[in-house]
Amino acid sequence: MPTMTEKLKRRLTTVLCADVSGYTRLMEADEAGTLATLRRYRTAMAALIERHDGRIVNTWGDAVIAEFASVVEAVQCAIEIQQELSTQDPHLPEARRMRFRIGINLGDVMVDGSDIYGDGVNIAARLQELAEPGGILISGPVYDQVHNKLSVGFDYLGPQQVKNVAAPVASYRVALSGTTVGQPESKDGLEPAPKATALSGAPSFGVQAGSRTRVRAVSNWLADLPRALRAALVISVFLFLINLFSGLHRIWFHWPAVSMLLIATLWTMFRRSSEQVRKNKRRTGRD
């Protein structure tokens, strides 16, 4: 970092942050194969970032951080990344496919050599954490610059409270269908009141236009669940079916089902907490 006598350099830039969804689960299933896939996907991403005049800032862990002078090029690059990666490894079952979440923000950053720091980077990273697997989330300033320049739609998700950022961040989901939903037109030219929309890991039905069916959405959601929780759900369904066909005059399936789901949920929370601690340590090391 700059010394006390050096002037701190700052600049306005567009930050793209990408991270693998369910990386720990993939590594548990196949460590060597997951690492090889990550390297191959990063190579494809690097080529697209260079094509759109971007620069890779860092690739710590399973993440990729890049910056762009042009907001339009950054969003277009993110769209092409998701389109390109979605065609990779079509023979693999959904649970084993590697999918990235992407967040994009336009903001002021501090510059230290080839590294960049500050809220401009943090907001992009937090939006990435809120994005769906294979999806793209952008901040309000990015939307203001690109909404009338790209042939894609945007779903308004409202202000999101993100970690370590005081003010809520207006966010939009990029919808490749070419329609914008969730933000009504303003007759007086003023910013419309934010429409409350909750983000969750569950599938979103009817929010984003597109060709994905409900069955496909449920399948994707289940595939992205941690292995322990997914197994507990499957066993619970089997127990219900056994109880159903053996006669519902005596209902017993809920006792073992609730116990398994509780244990699986606690285990998943513990694993994710440990993973988040490791990521925070890596970020602290960068700061």
C-alpha cells in the first residue's frame, strides 16, 4: 500500500467479480477434476475479458476479479462468459457442472500497483454472492449506463443490504430474454419506489422470462444444494412414500425426516461458515 508521503491514487472503474457456485461441494466430489475444470473455465474467461478490453486483477481461490474501462463492455463480457460456460461439459449431470455467479459494479476504487481496493470492489463481490448460479447481478450505477445500450432485459430486485457497505445497493438481474420487469415506469421522471423482492437460493418462478421450465428450475435448485441436505431431502421423500403406501392411519415418517433434515442443515451451516471464514481470511490478506 502507498506510504504516508505518497498520494493515494484513485479511479472510476467497472469491477466484475465471478465465483464458483458450490465450489466446496464440487471439490469434495472430485478434487482433481474440479481443479482441472476451474483452470479450463478460467482460460475461457480470460480470453473473453481480453476481447472486451478488460484486465484480470486477481484470481484468488475459485474467484476471478476483473476491471473494465467501459461499463457496456463489462456487462457484455459477463453475458458471453455465462453463455460460453453454459455450453461446457453438457454430458455431466447438473450436480457436477461448474457454474459461476457474477456481480458487476461501477465505482471509485483505490489503486495499489496492479491491485484495486475499496467499496467499488466490495460491492461487486457482494452482488456476486447474491447472484444465482449461472446468473449476473449488476448495481444501480451499472444499470443506468447499460439499460438502453444492450439487447438484454433487467429484472429489478430492489435495494439489497450487503455486508460491510452502509447504504443498501440497488440491484438488477440480467435477463437474456430482452425484457425488463419489476421496475415500473415513472410518469413524473422521478425514480420509482423500489419494489420489494427477496433473493433466495430457492427457484424463482415467473420472475425472469425465459425458456427455463418449472421442472428445470426445481432440478437446478436441488442440484445446487449441498450433498448432505440433498440426501436428507431424498430420504425424507422415500420415507413419506413408504408411510403413504403402508397406510396413513399411523403417521411416523416426520420424526426421522425432521431429525435428518435438522442434522443436515446444521452440518451445511457449519461447512459454509468454515468456508466463509477461509474466504474472509484471503480477502483480509489482500486488503
